[in-house]
Amino acid sequence: MEYVIEMNHITKQFGSFKALDDVTFKVKKGEVHALLGENGAGKSTLMSVLFGLYQAEKGEIYINGNPVQINNPNDANNLNIGMVHQHFKLVHNFTVLESIILGRETVKMGVLKKHDARKKVVELSERYKLRIDPDAYIADITVGMQQRVEILKMLYLDSDILIFDEPTAVLTPQEIEELMKIMKELISEGKSIVFISHKLNEIKAVAESCTILRKGKCIGTVDVSATTKEQMSEMMVGRKINFNIDKKDKETGDSVLEVENLTIKSKNSKKNVVNDISFDVKKGEIVCIAGIDGNGQSELVYGITGLIPINEGKIILNGEDITRKSIRKKCIDGMAHIPEDRHKHGLILDFNLQQNAVLQTYYEERFQKYGMIKFNAVRKYAGRLIKQYDIRSPKNEDSVVRNMSGGNQQKLIIARELDRDPEIVLAVQPTRGLDVGATEYIHKQLISQRDEGKAVLLISLELDEVMNVSDRILVMYEGEIVGDLNPKKITVNDLGLYMAGSKRGEKYEKRS
């Protein structure tokens, strides 16, 4: 058997915590090999060892049958190993082109030559239908577009071994379909792919083999075509998972959030990125805003929460106009926000878990006295959240958040927001990057909020989540709401037509 990657008996520790415990992982040449596991199971850590970001305490690595020592990512690149990281490694004040060629620049007489690089990047972009603007700044493009830049960085280096770490977590259904095609095309070109994913449908669609990790140990490697989703999920979490979302019908109450004629202008053009939007969210309902990424959903939430200014319109919370209120006042009044970008808007990465747990409540009497933090109270509170929400981290309350897995960072945000007992939860892609067990738990939490008479505004790119969790679907297209839909009375295909702008609801036709 010819293996392109052999990682034998890999052990990696962080202090006394064993992130990887005697893990063996082998990938055949020319296959898509999935790596599956819960958040914090060690998947990204294992691939970080392969890519040279970490060095293992024990174990051996062979590439194409040859023993290798990978001390840093440059060593990995020289072995034709490329990696798309779950948390993007991009420079925000660089352009797309500069970010792709960083570390592989062509310089002549001390001057950076971009012409050939631009040509190659544009050709790769067109060939793989990744459609990027090479001159756009990373800070100004969507998270989904940043993902494409990461993929192009890897393709630009002509890598033969490609590691995709949660590549679909921020992509739309259409982009995911395109990525699956790209992966199959890359395999047909003789490349080998390691595909880290929580999404069993995607693994079934594209992978041939799947290795499952649980709590740092290798549970086994299976033939994907001969193994059911239920069997893989049980191997992953150690228990049976219920894939059906249990949600009972419920009467709605008064409006909690009312958005009236909201308009937000684009900072890059004269166009309105949110154009005269009005809707409400009532007590006891989950309203989902669906749409292809980049149609104004992010700006809408930023405007409601106060992260960016609005140009026109009103935001009313429980009958009170909060349009010009501060972010803290909105939080105090009962608004919770699970943000799209957990690193930029959800966490302070170099703070520890307990500090992040009280970012919005540290000034309350239970956590401070005479301006001095009650550290024991903060630690006790964080410990309760860790236990209640199953947040896994090497040093528990003292873990630096930057060193936690993406899924556990997300769990921390959700725990912090929901524990404040809010009147409305704005949940933007709340299950992004979460495994099936954690996704099941988060869905139960959102439905529990709704069943307790609270309001939930969900923004999601996951069509299954949109159809199964929401009570009402609002579709956004080019900054406008083009449909107000009942998930029980619409098909996924029809929803797709609304999202693509091919269809409009009757009451929205009149305004267009």
C-alpha cells in the first residue's frame, strides 16, 4: 500500500494535557481522507504537527515513504504540503494578491514584481471558480471570501498534499458544492487531500476513508461508503445522536424586536448594502434570515447591535427606541449577540476563559466591589459555564482562549450570551464549526429560548438549519428582504430560488 502521509504513534502535550495520545494516521496517495472528531478531539492539532506549527513529543512522520522532520511551515511547504487553516492566517491590511504571495514573492533589484503573480492568481481563481478581487483588502471582504483566499494561497504554492481544516464552515451551500467539485478535480490531478470536517453529509459526498478521533485518541479508520452517518457520529461522540430536531408548535406573543425602514450605505460605494428593511421578531418564535453570503445579512446585524452606524430607520426593543443606544445599553436591555466572526467581535483571544466569560458583566455587583474584580466569583461562574455547556480546554478557567479549539471558543460565546437570560438572541451562524453533538446541543438551546417565550433572530447559511430550526424565514437578496416564508410550506428548491433573486414574495414585488 502506497501512503503519501504516515503519522505513526503521534503524542502531543500542552503541559499535563494530552491533546494527542499515540495517534496513527495514514493517507493513501490520490484520495480524500476525512478526519472527524468532536471539538477539541485533536484534529487541528494533528494537522498542525504535520504542517510544522507544533512538534510532537513522540512519533514519526513519513511523506511518500521517506522519514521527515517538519520543524516549521516552510519545511511543510518544501515537502509540497499546503494547509487551509480553520482560523485564517491573513494580514488584514494587505490586499488579496499580497496575502496570497506572502512568503513566495518575486523580487527584482529590490522591487516587488506582482505582474506574473497576479496572472497566476487570476488564472487559478478562474480555473477553480473561486472568483476573487486581487486588489480588495482582506479587512473589507467577507469571511467566505477570505476562505477562498486561503484556498488560493495553497493552490498558488502548487502543493501536492492539501489539508482543508473545516473549509466549509463559512461557505454558502452553493460555494460548498463548488468546493466539493474542486476537491474532486484536485484528486483527478494526482493530489491527496486531508479533509477535516464535522459535516457528515460532506464526508459522505467527497471522502473515501475517514479517521475518527475522540478526546485525543484514534478510534479507528472506516470506509466511508460502507459506514452510515449514524455509525460515524456514534464513533465520534461515544453516544447516539438524534438528527431530527424536536420542535413543537407554539403561539407567538408581542413583538420583542422591531426593525423599521433600516438603511445602511456601503462604505465602498454609493449603493445601500441594507436597503429600507422592515421586520419584527415576536416572543416565542425563531425568525431566520437566509441568503447567500454577502447580501447584507452581516451589515444588518452589525447595524442592529450597534457595531456599525445606520443611515436611516429605527430599532425598537420591547417598545423602546434603542437606535442610538450604546452597545452596553442594548445588552442591559436584553439583547444577546452570537457574532459571525468570533475572533473579531466575540472574544479577546489573549484573555483567558474566565475573563472572556464576564466581558459584558464584569461591572455587575456579583463580580466587582468598589471597582475591584471578585476573582473567586468570576472563576466559580466560569466553572459553571464550562460544566453546563461542556466547554473543553486544556487548563479550564485559566485556558488562554487563543489556544482553544474553534468549536469550544464558539461554545464559550454561546454560554456567555445565553446565560445573561436575554429577551432576544441574535445568533449569526451559531453552529459554524461545531460537531454534530455540539450542533444538536446549540439547536436545543435556541429552541429552549423560544419555548420560554424569548425571541431568536437566526442568521444561517445552512439550509438544513434554516428549514428545521426556524418558525419563519426572511430571505435577503442584494440588501432587501424578498420573501417572508413558512418553512413548513416551502421546499429547499424554492428557498434557493428566493436566495438567488429569481423569485420574490407578492408583498415585496410591489416595492421593487
